Amino acid sequence: MLGEKNVRNLRRLKRRLSARPAQPAKPTGLDAISGDLNKLAQHFKTDKWGIHRYTQHYQRHLGHLRNESFNLLEIGIGGYNRPGQGGASLRMWKQFFPKAQIFGMDIQDKSFVDEDRITTFIGDQSDPSSLNSIADKIGELDVIIDDGSHRSPHVLTTFATLFPRLKDGGIYIVEDTQSSYWPEWQGSDDLDAAHTSMGMLKRLTDGLNYEEFVTENYQPTYTDLNVVGVHFYHNLVIIEKGRNAEGSNKRSALKQRYAKS
């Protein structure tokens, strides 16, 4: 009824259809949301999304590491001293970074969180020797997240100790900077206070431009020379490490000033 020509055409079509590669099955469960930090934060019940709005910024600044092998250290595992509580964000990082080694440090024992690619340490972020001991055990540090006590003295000590140990191209993050404005949390209601975590972080933005300073004989600090980007968000600051030496046009722009020298 179809005719020989039509039968041949149908057979050719059938062969082409049968030769098509099978379409991969759509991911389900955790795999379906593994590339979305907002959804992962909700799944694992970390306050990095919900109480705060951090994961949207993490997605932007850490997304390039998604399929890289690297070391991430988060200070502060959560749960305080309550048995069996904490580790939500470590599990989120593990899911988002399938090739990364995830490390957590807390003043409490959180070893119940340990599993493949997640390792926890007991440590005190107010003690440089404790911080250095843990860094020695980890080795190269690519990403450091300070979600610890949020007390300014501790934030400053941790940054001064670990930022020099962060690799070039690495990223250092300070969470919950709102406590910098709270005297009850060892912060200050003086917006120009130099001893607070926000005071230190705001100074980094001047340090980015140290080559433009006209102060004679200014000696750049370690952070002047090694911070190439500072991103401020609500209660969150993200710092990029690298060689900060782009040069300046100040001598040509300020000819009268520098004609004296």
C-alpha cells in the first residue's frame, strides 16, 4: 500500500532515529541543585541564605572554582557547644565544589562532621599559634572564610595571621561584619574606630591605592602590596589576594609637586 519508495524512506528514517545517542537523564535530588548555592544553603539549612544573603555573592566570587581542586578553610562550624549540631555550610561547600577539600575549625569539637573531603580541627582563632598549627596541617590555602566569633579582636588576629598564608590569587572572606558596630560584641559605635574589623577592612581600600599617596617615604604594608580587590556587601566582605603594583601617573599629573624633587 505504501509503495516500495516510501518503504525505503521509512527504513532510512528508522535507522537514523535508532542511531541517535541516548539523551542523558536529567539530574535529580542534590545533583539537580548542586550548581546553585542559594538552593544548597536552603537544603543544608545554613544561615548563609535566609537570615543572611551571602550565597548570591559567594556564587559570583567563587563560581570560577566550581570544578577545581583546592583547599577551603572555614573558621566557625556552627552549633556552638550543642552536641551534634553544626557543619551545615561545610556540607554545602562539599556539594558545590566536588573536587575541593573542605576544612573547618571551631573552638568546640565538631569531629562528628568529618567525612570524605570534610575535615575539622579544634582551634582558637584568637591564638596565632593555634591558627598557624592548623594551617600547617592543611597546606596550601586557597579560600579562607572567617565565620567565627565575629569579635573584632579575633577577626583582626585571624586576618593578620592567615592572610599572609593565603596563596596568590586566593580569596579571604569575613562574614557578619555587623558586629563591628556593636560595643557589646567588642565593636564600636564610632564609625571611624580603627580597632574594629570594619575599621581594618576599610583601610584596605586605601591600601589598594598606596601608589597614589603623596606622603614622602611612605612604606607600603603587606596588605598594600598584596590586596588587589575588596568587595563590600551587607555584613560580608570579600578580599582578593595578588600582587598590587600597577604603577601610578601621579608624577606626570602632579608635575609641580614633583618638580621640586
